[in-house]
Amino acid sequence: MSTHVRFYIVAIALAIAGCSSTSDLAVNTGTGTLYGTISNSSGALAGITVVVTPVGGVALPAVTTNNAGRYRVAGIDVSTSGSGTVAVSSLPTGCTIPAATSYNGLRPSDSLDVDVSVSCTTSASVGTIIGTITSSLGGGIAGAHVTITPSGASALAAVTTGSTGAYTVNSVPVGSGAVAVSSLPGNCTVPSAKSYSSLAAGKIDTVNVTVTCTPTTGSLSVVVSAPNGATPSVTVTGPNGYSKSLSATQTLTNLAAGSYAVSAATVSVADAIVASVDSASVKVASENVTGGATLTDSVTYTARVGTGALWVANSQGSHAFVDFTSAQLSSSGTPTPTLSSATAAPSANNVMAFDAHGNLWAIASGSSQIVEYSAAQLTGSPILTITINDVGGVQINGIAFDAHGNLWLANYYPCDIDEISAAQIAGASGSVTLTPAMMLNGCGATTVTGPSALAFDANGNLWVADIDSSDVYMYSASALTGTGAVTSEPTFQTRPGIAVQYLAFDGGGNLWISGGNQIVRLSASQLASGGSNSPVTVTPSVSLTVASSGSGPCAPFITPVMEGLAFDDSGDLWAVDNASATVIELSATQLPSSGTVTPATTVSSSNASLGAPWTLAFNPRPTSLPAPLTGPSIARRRK
């Protein structure tokens, strides 16, 4: 008979016996497999130890018969001989260990069936108890101790369950008794002993025990709601370093019992003009997860009021600040602002800036005070008023934040550039008087005569527009680290040829300057070429003349007066035309070449919401531009 034929015959026989013909016959080349049944005159014997020793080789690891008395030993070396012996041990009491049974003719990739019959002289008085200890949560319990106590007799030696929870106890006196389970996991309750009866001599009875166990893990369902376009950023942290990031609703399972923190970061929703900011509200910040329970928490994102908009500061009228949304800016018109401040315009130069946390800062009270409006209440009353204490006097014309959250002021009257540090801001509340942490230069300096507007570049250098000299000069970041009164000449000074007013950097590091009816550009390469601390006249790389408008009481010839500048997320430049009380947009395609330009978009007001507008700022600031990255958070420093 061929090997292939023998293989299929054996496979069929094994399938009938309850074995897997595919996996059981998957043996190495040069080895064979033995199968068989260990039994006595009363039937199969479970839990018997079987050891196979090939001729000329060493004994293979012992195996144990299953509940049907079957055993299987694979990987038997047949390279020397296809012969060997099968020895059995661990027999029930009263059974005699037989001599080893020989086998012959085992060939590579083949199998033989070798049965062993055991003689038991006392088989009439004992039997076998088998079973499985399982958890009420599912699966067998490994390592549990099983003790059988026959009725009227002492307890037998305990046995330990295997990896599947199975156990076998041989030589159990016939009749009735009880099966007790112990050494269970800590989350399981020791059950009452389970009785058995009518165990017959030489027979096998099955006693399974299900143990009641309490789940050790729980679940937390986090329901996340957000406006269209927003990608939530939710983090769940817990015991043993657990951390999970979520961007949508999810149920977290198999969590160890303990306290879990749910937090959510503010996210932005991109837009061609200005992004909106979505703030998150977590219903329960700390959840206590318990075994077997599922908790539910919720995170709700809502658009932060005042974001996704261009804010304009008025110098006249009943509203110091108004905003126009991205949708309102998409085309020319006379939209009604979505938000208008309750504070009246200061009847003076009105300059504003947003910090890294979305709080609005502005000049107030005759240019001697700085006020802060919280991100949550941009149109309400100021939450902080800072009166500037500068011995030389105070007339603030411009403000800007650096990347560390320090607030810098262009103090025109004493020719100072003052710094209110982030630490000073963090410790202030209500109404306070602060002496600047640093006061740079003063009227005694050679260069500074009338600082009016400020802007930081991507390297942290401070650029200043001087309306008296029409110069633009730069202080390097290293010059801004002093304290108290500091005299330091700028490292770069230039005269662009216009009556300079306000400054703005684009995403390429080019500096744009407003003045009269013009907007000019000093390229990044011109700024990088350096200069001296004496004014050097330079020809701007781009000079744009804004075309006269044809509206208003003096139509059709209103010569623009360009003031505040701001770039949007597409690189388009927005500017305030103070003369016509409008906000204009010059598209990115209009900016590379000099000449007279007609605004791509003009936003005006039919209800006097724009009253001699002076400056403007996007909320939030476009991500492509130099921006304040850190600083004191209002939520952290004041409750």
C-alpha cells in the first residue's frame, strides 16, 4: 500500500475518532505519530500518563489521555528504526502498570494506532471524576484547585485545572460525594461544593462547575458632537499610563477600574479667508470606571463667538469694534456686522490685537490705557484695564504681541517702545497700573522720533513704523531682552518713500507698509540684506496705489487713506480706507506688480457701523503668518 493511500486511510480513521486529520498529521519529515486508547476491562481511562520511546532514541515528553482515554504523540524519530515502546503510568489505584507495549513499522509522515490494556484488580471499587471549571464571564479557569470528598470518607488530594479549566481525578471511591473548588481569581466567588452520585466502578462521571465572577474591567462611551468641517481632538487618560485619542464618538472597552480624565482641545476649521475656532465642553471631566459597568460622557464642540471673522477698530461712532464673517467678506457689499462692541469708539487712533488665546487687546482712555476683552465676551466689558506708568508720558499708537506672550507698545509721546511682560499680564486682574518691564530708547535716542505701529517677523525681530520720520526700523530679538530703561539703536533702518502708517508681514516674510493712498512692499531679500542705524532710502519692490473710490458725499473722487493692514488665509491683503470708511481686499494676484489697483472686494456700511475705521485684525490670525504662539491663558490665571 502506498504512503499516500495509508495517509488518507489514517486520516479517515482519525476523523471518526474525533481527531483532526489535517493538523494531527502535520508532522516533520522523518518522523511519525502514534495514537491509541488506554483502557481497562471497564472502559477508557482518562488522565493516564503515556511515554513513547523510539528504539535507539530518547523518551519523548509525556502526554496525558483525554476523557475518552485517547492519546497522541507526534514527532517520533523513525530515521533509525520504526520501532519503539509505549509505557503508561499514573494509573488508578488497584491498577497494575503493564510492561511497555512495543510498536513496529512506523514510517516517515505515517502513523500507527497502539492501544494499551491495563489490568485493574480493584476496579469494582473506584471510578474517575472529570470536568471543567468555568467562569460565569466565559472561558475556563486555569490554576484552580479541585478537591473531591467521597461520602463518609476523607478528601482526596487536590488536583489543579489546566489551561482550559479541565481536571481529572482518578481512583475515586464509588458512590456519591462532593466536588469543591478553591484558589480562584480574586474577582471570583468560591462556590458551594457540587454533589455527584452513583459513580460506578471503573466508570467516568463528569462534574462541571461554573464559578460566579465579577468583571474586572468596564467601558466608557464618549459621545463627540462637532460642527461640520471640524475634526475633534479628544483625549482620555487613566490608570497605568492609559491614553487614547479620539476624533469621533467611540466606546472604550476593557478599561481597568479607576479614574479616567476626559479632555478636549480647541480645534480650527479651515477657510479660504479666515478659519473659525471651535471650543469644546466636556460634560464630566473625570469618570470613575468600575468593573462590569459602562459610563457615558459627552464632548460638544461649538464655534467660538467672534472667530472666523475680520475685526475692525473704529475711531468714531458708538461701536469701538465690529466684525464681519468670512461669508460677508466673500463679496463687495454693505453687510451688517455680526458682532458690535458695547463700548463706544475712543475718538482717537484705535489700535487692537488678538493674543494667542483669542482675547482682544486695544487702546483706551486717550491712548494711556490698554484694555482686554476675553475671547468668550469680545463685545462685553473689558476684563482687564492696564494704566501705563511711564515717567516720560503715555500716548500709545500701536500694540503687538511677541511669540512669548509679551505685549509691546508703540508709545509715541516719550518716543518709547514699552513692554508689558507675559508675567505682568498673568498676574493682573481688574484695573491695575503697571510700569513697563522694559522701556526701549526714548526721545534722547538718535533714531526714534515717533513710533506708531509695530510688527514682529518670524524670527522675533521687532519692526517699527515711525510716523514723524517716515522711517521703518528693526530691533533684533536679542535687543528685546533687557529690563527697565534701555537705550539701543536699531540694527536696520530704512525710508521707503511714503508717509508710513501701519505694517504687516505676509507668509513669505515680505513687509508691507501703508501710507496715504499707497501700500508698498519691502521684500524679504531687501530686509535680509541688512542696513545701518541711519536712515537709508530704499525703493520698495512693489508699490501699489489704491484707486480713488466713487462713493460718499464727495464722490466720485475720494482719495483713499490707507491705515491698518492684515493678510488672510489665502494670502490676500485687507486694508482699512479711513477716508471712505471702507475695508478693501487686494487679492494675492494683484500684489506682485506695482501700479494702480482697484480693490477686489470693498466692504462698507450703511448703518454707520464703520466710523472712521483705523485698524483691523483677523480672528484667529492666519497660520501662515508670524504669530504669538504662547502666553498667559485667561482661563488659567483668573477664575
